[in-house]
Amino acid sequence: MVTEKTEKRNGHCLSSKQKRILTAAVYVTVWVALCALKWLVPGNWGAFGFDIVFCAVSVIGSYEFLRAIDHTAAPEQKISTPQRAFTIAFCALVIPLYVSVQLTMNAGFLAVACAFTVYVMFLCATSVFDHRRSTVKGTIYCIFCMLYCGVLSSMMAAINHLTKNSMAAILLLFMSTVLTDTGAFAIGTLFKRWIPAKLAPQLSPNKTVVGAVGGVLGGIAGALLAYLIIYYLGGGVNGAEFEMGINGVFLTFTSTKIHPVVTFILVGFATAIMAQVGDLFESAIKRECGIKDMGNLLPGHGGILDRFDSMLYCSAVVLLSFGTIII
């Protein structure tokens, strides 16, 4: 008989499922609080709460990624201590750098690109002059870690500081990724007995095609929910419906050829696809490294990257959509 692992805490036994639900509840509560802070506090002060979270994701995620690479213990994948320090330092610097330069000179990504180039040069120099303790392959892993954890986290910060529709973009990013995961789990659990086709059996044997469809539906539902919140709690579209809404938040949308609801559906669809790709890619990394979770910081979920892998991938889609399409 299969039983769930339990752990004693203060005289009580929490199953792995209970720990997962409790962690998810705390996660959602924190996000709701940060959204309220961003919405209600004027200027950029309310947005700094998200910046702190994104910076933590970047730093802790880089540590988890490098530790996962260490787990393989292959000589050709060695990463020296200086390279490790350079990589984590970049991931710690990238969010404060982006935010400070973006708010003062509107050139956040230029600063990130310059910093990334400098840090890559340092990594390569370390590989050359300390070749006994570092390798080219280990250097490539460090560069990828900076891109995956640092640069993608800076894209989440960019969403947080969009000049227009920042609140709508943050809501869509959060709700679409969360409901993609929820929809995939719920639909997959309900229908996998009748439609058992696997989505990626070599990477994640529990994921099914029908679950992926449920994830797409959930992602679209999350995007629509984000739109409804902005529409009814905010000032509607272009601030015309509800006298600029709560604290002057509304959706800026200038296209006359497509309805904003249709746009949100399309963005939700793309976000749901990328969320599942990001989740599968994270599974590929863990399988390659021979580990089950990237960390144990979040009980029942694993590490920071286990929770934010989908959101990191989706950040590029949401930033592109709200930065170029929804204006």
C-alpha cells in the first residue's frame, strides 16, 4: 500500500500533500498582499515589494542551479569558487541595477546587458587563468545560470515597472501561471484514466496530454480573471468606464481592430504554453542532474526554481505582449 511521507512538527504529522497545500496558500497570500501594495501605494514605492521577491528568486535560484550542477560531480563540469561567486553576484546585482537605472534613465536593459557582458568576461578569464579548478563546460553552465535566473528575473522586474499596464501585466503573469498549473493537475487527474497519453514520458512521467490541455484552459481563465479584476476594480479600459477606478489604475488599450478580451485570451494562451515548457525544461535539468527537486526551501514544492520555473519562462511572453501589443 502506498502511503504519503509524513513529518512531525510540534507534535503533529503533516503529509506531503498537506505541506504542499499549506505552502501554496502562503504563496498565494503573499502575492495577493504584494498586488494590493502595488495597487494602493502611489508611485513606484508599492512596486518595490515585488522587486525584493524577484531579487530573491534570482539569487536563491542561482544557488540552487549551481548546486544541482555540482550534484553530477563530473570532472568536465567543474565550477570553481570564483566562478560561483561571480555568477551569484551577478544574480544578486541584476534586479537592483535594472530598477535603479530604469527609474532614473529609462535604460534598465542596457545596464543589464552591459553588466552581463562584463561578468561573462570575468567568467571566461577565470576559466583561462584558473583552468585546473574550472572548465569550459562549467563556465557555460555559469553563463546559462546568469541568463536563466538573473536575466529572466530582470524581465519580471521590467513587467513590474512598465509605464503602462504594469498592474494588469503582473496580475496576468501571476494568475495565468498559477491556474495553468492548477488546470493541468485537475484535468489531468480527472481524465488521465480515459486519456492516458503522456506528454513527455522521459522527462515527467506524470504529465499527460489531456493535463496539458487543461493547463492551457487554466492559463486562459487566469488571463480573463486578470482582465476582469482590472476592468471592475480599476477604471475599465482607458479609464473611461469607472472614473479611473481605485487609485487611478486602468487598462490602456488603443487598438480599434481587436477587443482587449480577445487580446488577453491570446496572451493567456501563449503564457500557458510557455509555463508548461518552462516546467518541462526544469524537469529536464533535474533529470540530467539526477535530483528530484532543485531545493527544499518550500515544503511540498521543492526549491525556488521548482515554484518559479514557469513564471520565469512566462515573463518574456508577458513583457513582450504588454510592452509591444497592449499599449
